[in-house]
Amino acid sequence: MEVLMILPKSQQAQRELGQELAKFQSEQVLKRIRKLPCSTGQKLKLVDAALEHLRNSEIM
């Protein structure tokens, strides 16, 4: 399968694309977490741990 991507050239459009991509990715993560066969408390701990990891990384 070939995929052709045309990326935006302006800084504003690139920022908007990045925000939309981040939103999509976070929605997908939450969907997967909701489907896990564990308690709500365990799921919340997982989300908290992921957020803490992101805060401590250089990504954010």
C-alpha cells in the first residue's frame, strides 16, 4: 500500500495538524484502556502513570 501525504507548509497549519494528531492519538489510547480487562481503579492508575511518564520525559 502506498500512502501519499501532503503536509502543510505554514507554521500555523503544522501546529493545527499536530494538535489534531495528538487529539486522535489520545482518543485511541483511551479507547484501548477502556477495553482492558481490569478495574476502573487500575485503569486510572495506568493513566496517571502514563501522564507522569510524559511529564518527566522531554516530549512535553
